[in-house]
Amino acid sequence: MLITNVSLPHPVFGLNDDFVGGKYEAEIEIAPTELTMDFIVKHSLDNKTINDFILSKKGSFCVEINCPSTFYRNSFLSNEPIQQFQISQALLRGKFSITFYIATNENIDNYVNEDFNQDY
């Protein structure tokens, strides 16, 4: 399993130095059963503007699972800070990666955030 932090240019913001204040962290628990992998993700977001977007369903927490051995790739969206989902064990073999995002569900015109890096 590989957990990655990604930083991308505008209009996609990552987890590195795109924001100078606030934080986003995700804690994950994986419980294998006979047929599935059960995932519980606890999202912790300390950014009022983005939290408001998630609460209003303009944005979502996103967990992307990618397994190169089986070519499985899927994203799981949630507006709740605790997210649960299952994946069949047949779809995950060997190493797989887990990436965390916050995604918008619609265009947000003139978006600003007081915690942006001054580059933005």
C-alpha cells in the first residue's frame, strides 16, 4: 500500500505548500474479510472555506484506489468526515495506492481562500 500527497498547479491544489494555513489529513483503517477489503477513512480538515463547500455539497472528500496488478482504479466520494466503503479482494492484488483529495462537485466562480499560498 502506498499513501501519497500530491501538489498540483492551479486550479488544482495539493497538500504540500499550496495552503499556508489549515490542514487536511486522512487516517485509514483497512480490515480484510474473506471476500472484501473494508475501508474506513477519517478525514480531518481545518479550513473553514473548504469545510463550508463540503457541508453544502459543492465539494467532497475523495479517496482514489489504484491497483496496477489488476488495473483496478476507482474514486469514492463522501461529504461525511468518516467514510466507509468495500472493495472485492479479487480487485486488489499485491501493492495498491491510496490517494486523498478534496474535489469540487461544480464550478466555483471567483474562488478565494484566505489560507492560499501567496503565489495564488
